[in-house]
Amino acid sequence: MCIYICYHEARRGRRRGRRAGSLSLGLGGWALGRRGEQRGQLQGGCVVAALEAAVQAAAALAALVAAVRLDVEVEEEAEEDARVHHQEGRDQLGVAAVREECVRRMHEHHQELHLRIKQRPASGLQPTPQTLGGLQDAPEAGFVGAAKRYWHLVFTELADPRTNDWLLISSPLPGLTIIACYLIFCLKVGPKFMENRKPFQLKNTLIVYNALQVYASVWLFWEACEGAWLSTYSWRCQPVDPSTSPEAMRVARGVWIYFILKITELLDTVFFVLRKKQNQISFLHLYHHTVMPMISWGCTKYYPGGHGTFIGFINTFVHIIMYAYYLLSALGPQLQKYLWWKKYITRMQMAQFCMAFLHNTQLLFYDCGFPRWTAFLTLPNAIFFYYLFNDFYQQAYKEKQARLKAASDAAAALAKNGAAKANGKTRLKAE
């Protein structure tokens, strides 16, 4: 608008000056025209100034618009950031609320379970090492509290969670109770009970028992071959697979069944007692049947698989031969002439301990993840077992053969002396 006014006034001034210069005569007219022309030039300079002012105003207006737009964008970004932070805060509050609700419910559940255990001790909800660690709000002080914490650490936290809840595995007390009752019966109660009684024959019982042992050993040996030692296991060093894959659980189940078989083999000694064959219950027999269940229990609870299963793998094969021999012996005396290979079973048992010793020695040189400290338990035990079986072999077979040979030689010498005396008497009579 300012530009338009200035331009219009400039044109009017110039038209007036020219009109006055042309109509005036003389000096007065020329002067009036000159004044009008100067006024027009002055108003023309106003146009240029107005144009410059307009350009500056337009630039200022553009800068103002850009500043306003920038302020709007900044405010929008600030509002968006505030909205995002508000939503994140609400999400965090929601997660915290859910976590607090879960903790509250868990605490209420533990309190309710603890109250039921106190009020109904005969209902079967007895405290166990698993529940003692979770139900106590504060650890007990003193010797009792330390003992409970140590028990929970050794028999729950360090155990393999896959097998810890299986039969006879969660606590050592059931297995130790069975072994204690076994020793008491075989050494005290059983012989006292059979003292004035005739020995039991137990023929059918022995046939069924030995047949089941042969079947179980064959199945377990096949499981060990197909699931581990002839398929995926390394003969040098094999770690325990702690996963719940079908292959790992198959091996763990086999280790547990091997432990159950060691428990059932305690009946061997019970049958000796009931048949009044106390001479067969030697220190080797009792030591072997007592230690093997405890070793297999430890393997099942802590390391159900891996390098330590090798001794069970070869032991099941030996037991196939051994219980097959016992089965044939139980069928009757008509098969005794076919059982000349009994001494080779003892040789196989000595060979298995040599193989176990050599196999466990590899842990001292190769590291595959299986605990090396187990070698310091298995190696001396293998040596001790070999010594006991070798001593039994010497007494049962070699010394017996030496005695039989001595008796045979004595009988031959006696017969020879008798023949010589008879010949001497015949000669005297002839003379």
C-alpha cells in the first residue's frame, strides 16, 4: 500500500509540473514548472526508498514466518517426547506392578503352605530339603541351621535336576536304610533265623530271579550300546549332557535303571542266607554288593551320563554271563557238567576292573568337562576290587586245584606203595 501511494503521488507531481510549464508564459510560468518538476523528482525518490523498505519488510516477514514454524515444530517435538516418556513411565509402572503382584502371590502361597505343614503334619506335606530352603523367611542360626543349609546345598542344589526327583534319588536316607537292613539281615538276623531250620531250596524263585536279571542286563547293555558307547560317545573322554533332549534323557534313565538293578542284586546274599550257604558270603561279596549301589546312586544323582557310565556298560555284559550261569545252575544238577566255565566269569570280572582303571586314567590327561576329581575315587576302588577278586580267584581255583593235585598225587603214591608191598609179600611167599 505504501509503495502504491508513493508511486501515485510521484506521477501526479510530474504531471502538474509539466502542465504548469507549458501553460505559463514568462518567467513566472517557467519557475512554477521547474518547481513542479523538482517536486516530482522528490516524490520519485520516495518510490525507490519505498521499494527498498518493502524488500526489507518481506525479508523480515519471511524470517518471522520461519521462526514461528520452527517454534511450532519444536513444540510438537517436545509434546511428542513428553507423550513417549509418559507412555514409557506408564509401561515401567505396569511391569513393576505385575512384578509386585507376582511376589505378593508367591509369598502368600508359601505362607499358606507353611501353615498347612504346621497344622496337618500327618497329611503327607512333610518338610523336605526342597521346601526348607523356600519356606523359611530367615535362615536358622546355630548348628541345626547350618546343617540344614549344607544338606540343601549338597542334596538339592548340586544335584542334577533331571534325576533328583526320581525314585530313591532325592535323599540318601532310603538307600542307606536298605543297605543297613541288608547287612543286618545277612550278618546277624538271617543266620540267627536259619540256625535251627533246614535250608530253603527256592528253586523256582531262583530260576525266575536269574532269568529276570539276565533279561534286564541284556536290555541295559543294548541301551548302552545303541544310545551311548557305540553311537555318540567318545571312548577317550565324554562329558555329561545336562539337557532334556531324548538322547540325554535316555542315558540318564539307563543310569537310574542300573542303580535299581544294583539294589535288586542284594537278593543274591539274601538267597545265600536262606539256603544256608554262609560260606559264600565273603568280605568281597558284601563289599561289592554294598559299594556298588552307593556309587551308582551318586552317578544317578549328580552325573547321570558321560565318562562314568563306562564301568556300568561293561559290568552289564559281565552280569549277562554271570546270571546266565546262575540260571543254568538253578535248573538242576543234570546241567552241572556243562558249567565248567565258572572260573572264567571271575577272570572277566578282573578284566573289567582293569579296563575301568585304564579308561578313568584318561581323565588325568584329557579335559572334556567331566570332573577329574572322580578319577581319584574310581582308580583306587578299581585297584581294590581287582585285588579282592584276584585273591578270591587264587583261593577258589588255583589253591583248590593244587589241593586236588596233591590229593591225587598222594593217592597215586599210596596206591604205588600198596602195590609194592603186595609184590613183596608175593615174593616172600614164593620163596
